[in-house]
Amino acid sequence: MTRKIIRTDAAPAPVGPYNQTIVASGEMVFVAGQFSIDPRVGHLVYTDRF
């Protein structure tokens, strides 16, 4: 199985030893969940509204 790791500076960096996205065998895409971090200040953004 081939794997390609995809990373972008347009999203916050993962908090921990995670990759943002992995494409496996060119068919499957695995994405990591993201906390709502404001990339301008690096702080967690919290709201109870959806």
C-alpha cells in the first residue's frame, strides 16, 4: 500500500504526532480532526453555537 502525506500551512498544525491528511493507495483519504484553533493567535476558539 502506498501512502502520500499531505500538509498545508493554510491550516493549523496538528497538536501531536499526527498528519493532516494521508492518501493511501490513491483511493482512500484519511483526514485528522481539528480543534477550532485561530491560526492568527494559536489559541483555542470555543463556542456552544453550531
